[in-house]
Amino acid sequence: MTNPAHPGRMLFLNIPVADLERSKAFFADLGFAFNPKFTDETAACMLVGEHAFVMLLSREKFAQFAKLPMADPTTHTLALYCFSVSSREEVDKVSAAALAAGGAEADGAEDYGFMYSRSFYDLDGHGWQVMWMDPAAAEQGPEAFAAATQDADTPA
């Protein structure tokens, strides 16, 4: 596709893994790199493309995001699909459009300050999340952004 319909949109695919370090090593062997700003002992952000990422999540971390019981990926298809939009307002607009088109709300809005999201199920029951992230948080990583924000709010 030479002219994307939504320039700048990011795609995140979240998958549970039994052993995060083993999974990171496997994908590193395939030539993938990881963004250290969004990688810790529970998650690894695998760089797939300029705006496409796979989040390898420990089963426990994955369970914090999933609202339904976790399926066994050896017997069931399993994924949470997430894409970004350009503003908090667009999160609400896209979520409302999904519901108007026959989707079902997965849960209410989640607001972390630097990130805002809503989740819905599509017509087939696949879980989707539409989210906005403050560009500074995306650039710096959430911990550095939170520290910078806190420093800016602290009187000298």
C-alpha cells in the first residue's frame, strides 16, 4: 500500500507468552528488535514496522488486559488488536462508530493520563482497542514521561 488510508496509525498486536525471555530470544533470532522503553520483566515491545508492533506479554500481564478467560493458543486463535488514533476525542468517535455498527462494548474508557483507550468487540467477537497516547509519552516512554511531568508540576 503506497498511500495508507490513515497515515501515522500504529498497530499493536498483544500476545500472551509462557516464558517472556525465551520468546524474546526466539524472535531476536528471527531478526526482530525490541524497544527498551516499553520492555520490562512482564512485557516486550517487538518492532515489526515503522508503525507496527507486537507486544509479547507474560500470561499474567496479558490477563490484566483481557476481559474474557485466556484461551490456549495451541487450540484457539488468540489476539487482542489495538490501533492508535490522533486524539482522545477520536478514541470516543471510533468507539461510538463501532457500537453503532453493531459491535459490543468490552469495557469503559481507560484513562492513564498519557494514554486513553476504549475497547469493543467486533461482529465476530474479536476484541479491539482504540487508543490515543501523548506523543511525548510515546517518544520518552511512560516512566520518563511521568517523571518529567511530575518534575514540571513541582515548584522550584
